[in-house]
Amino acid sequence: MFLFCLLLSFSGTANAQTIIRDTEIENALRTWAAPIFTAAGLVPDNVNIILIQNSGINAFVAGGANIFIYTGLLEKAENPGEVIGVIAHETGHISGGHLIRLRKSFEQASYETIIGTILGIGAAVLSGEGGAATAIISGTQNVATSRFLSNSRLNESSADQAGLKFMNAAHFDPKGLLTFMEKLEGQELLPQSQQMEYVRTHPLTANRMEALRTKVEQSPYAGTNVPARWTGDFARMKAKLMGFTRPEQVQWQYKDDDHSIAALYARAIAAYKTNHVAEALRLSDELLAKEPGNPYFYELKGQMLVDFSLIDESLPAYRKAVELAPRADLIRIAYAHALIESAGLNSQFEKLEEAIEQLAIARRTEKKSTRIYRLLATAYGRLGNEVSARLNLAEEAVLQRRLPDAKRFATYVIENSQENNSENIRAKDILKYVEEIEKDS
């Protein structure tokens, strides 16, 4: 499910960052990045790649082994090799310990909370703490955040060398890193306010570029192509991003004589986003006719049907998507949401219980998802299980760092559950954790 998680950095301000969660895009990026992570001595499943909807060009590491990538960077890249090059460079920052460190407690926060913290710190850096909200409102937030995220020139060169080493170890042509950097070359000559954000946070120098060119030319894997499948996945990725974030531009980007899957994908999503119901559903069926085993096309149809208020009709599509991609827990979450909506206020117990089952499976991997806990709270609440509902609201509040709410919900669970049952024990753990955070703050 292409999910937009809107995050306001300060209450009442106009600026926001939006985290995008999408199984198809995330799986493609993780497939490309896995050999890089392995070459760096990292466990691929322990490194997270998170997309931020932002037309700017940037990527950074924060709050642990979390690589944040702007969608603008994916749109600017011309091939998977360039994206892999950027990921390799950011992995160099992880292996080199050049991490943007937040308080330890935030490493267990949601991605939205981590980004919100960075935005707040960035604004505070520029304004001297007291004017943080004003800095954001006045439009200087991006400059402030860039200063906070900025790496030293020494760290950048070190990350380059590490990234090149990882790409060679993974048998990738490292040219992608160089060609991506060449797109930005010359930005250093502009005033800082006019530079692309990537250059402000990853300073380029002539020496750095020359070192990159030399190392790329010396690579034993120069000229090696990535798998053809990855190029096709990249085309679909870009089509999907455009369809969801800039649907009005799809007709100009994909001409009428373009009958590729990527073009059809973009048109289907654009029709959906512009509320052309019949056209969107027709195009989604056309996609499924071409690739009947594609779980993401079933997922898209399910998402369309939910948003078109055809919730009951969405369930078979979501069910098929989960069947085809049993490890795609974001799809499970979307399916559970549809089940809860289909159950309605009449509380159809079977659908609510199935939703809880799906969410319990998804929770094993999506540990930072506030949405899981909100949906679980809703399902349990409709089943009349107030203790379980409030326990999940407490879990959600912890991830969002709403500590007073977390304490209040956890206290309710402790007072209304049997001593030492699983919910009582978990509520006590939450209460202890919150008290430790407050003590360290």
C-alpha cells in the first residue's frame, strides 16, 4: 500500500515532511542494497530504508541504521546503479560511525518521530532554540535542517571510499555513484542558499570528484550491468512515484503510444488519484490481465476500492495480494484496515478477529508502525475488549513520544487486568520505560 504518513514538525505550522511506505518500492531498494549491506558487514534486515516525499535531492542516516531517501533523488536518478551508489555512500557513513545521533530513547521511536525530531533540532540550530517554530514558519527550516544534517568534507571522502569498496565487493560497477555526483558537480560554486540540499549536506570538492573518477576507472567491475529485472523495477518505481505524487504530469511523461507496464501503471494510479473511478478500475484490471500473479497490482486495486468506498469489494483483492506476498506486512496492515472498515460499527466479530490476526503477524516486522497499534486498538475496542484496546493505544503513544498518554493508558491496563498476565506485564514494561525516558530527559 502506498501510504503517506504526514508529519507536522511543529503543531500549527505549514511545513511538513511526509514519509512514504510502499512494499513494492521498499522491496526493490532492499534487493539492490542487500549485497552492499553484506559487504559492509551489516545484517541487511537490520538496516532500514525510508522514503520521504520531498522533491529535493538528499539522503542521510539518522537514529541508528536508518537510511532516509528523498523521492526527488529517485526521480533524478537515471538508473538503479545511481541509486545503489547513493545507498553505498550512505552505508559508508553507517560503517564509519558518522551517524546523526539522537537520544537513545528515539531509536525505538517511529520513523515519523525521528524525522520530526530532526526537523525540530534543525530549526533550533538556526534560531537559537527559542525561535524554532518561527524558523519553520518563515521558510528557513530546510536551511536549518541541512546544517544539522551536514557531514564534514573528511567524512564525505571517507564514505565515498567505503561505498566504492562495498560496491566492488558486491561486484557492482561503481560508476553509478560517480555519474550521480556528476549531476551535482558545479553546485559548490553557487551560493549556499541556491545549492541542492544534497550538496549542502554532502559537500563536494574538486579533489573528492577526482578521487571518485580514479577509483571508478580502476574498478574490476567497470561496465558490469545490473540485472535487467532491476531496470524494469526502477521504471515501475518511478512511474508509481509520479502517479501518486504528481498525477497531473503523467500524461506528459507517458505518451499515448507508450504501452509499457510502467506507463500503464502510472496512468492507472493517476486516474485513481484524480478520482476517475471507472478509468482507474479498468486500468487496474488491465494490469492484472497482463500480470495475474503480481501482488502489487491486487494491492493497488484493493486500495482503489477502499478509497472509492467499495470496501467489501476490496477484500478479495487484498486477500489475494496477501496470498501472493505473505511476507509483505504493509499489505497485511492495509487488508486488516479494510476488514475493520467492512466490519463497521456493527462489529462483525469474524472480520475483526481476522484483522487482529493479520495485524499480529505484521507487528513482528513492522515494529515502528503506529498504524498497527491504532488499528488493533480500534478492533479490540469494537469487540468490547477495553484493556487490549488501551494497551495498544499505549504502544502507539510510546512510538509517538506522547509520554503522558502512554502512562495514562498503561496505568489503566495495570489497574484493570489480572496481575502478571501478559497484558499486565507489558503495561508495566511500558510504564517503566516511560519513567526511564523521563528521568533521562
